[in-house]
Amino acid sequence: MKTISKVAKQLNVNVETIRFYERKGLIDKPSAPSTGYRVYPEATIARIHFIKRAQTLGFTLSEIGELLTLSDSPCHKVEQLAKQKLAEVKARLAGLQQLETALSAHIVQCQSNNESDSCPIINTLLL
């Protein structure tokens, strides 16, 4: 078992992040022993690690909370949440691809622009 500062260092997170997770109910706040230092069990450390990994996959803290409640549920429930996240990611990717296409087109317009007092990108943004 480790103190909050040791857990934060081990997991490369801020102490305030751990406290935030406690306030949000994502992890349990350990009781204060007579020594005054709260110690975190390995299960809590593993849970924080899970939260951080889920965040890297794009899950929000709200969705992570739901995942944590589903840990003992049938896999199809978790699968549904993952499918929903995948659909969101695909939609964002499609939007980013559209943005890439538009920016590329504007850059080509700039490169072929012979007017020194006019910029196609600025003109497009002004519309």
C-alpha cells in the first residue's frame, strides 16, 4: 500500500487528479489511519491505471465510470459502449478528413495566388 504522493508518482499523475477521481466516485477514498497518512491499496492503484488507459482510448470520465460499473456485467454491455465510442471516433475522423481536404485546397489556392493584398484563406473565412 502506498500514500497518495507515491501512487501519483508511480502512475505519472498529479495528486489532484487522484483527489478528483475520489470526488467523482471513480475510486474510493481510503480512510485516514491514526498515523494521518492515507494509504491506497493495490486495487485502487489498478483502478487508476484502468482509468488512465481508458482515457487514452478516448473514453470520457463519465463513460469510464459506466465501464467500471459494468466490470461484472456481460461483455455485450461493454461491447455496446465500445461500439458507441467507435462510432464517435469515426465521425470525428470523417470531420478531420473533410478539414484536411479543405485546408489542402486553400493552401493550393494560396500557392497559386498572385495578388499580394489578398489571401484566399482569409477571404474564405470572411464569408
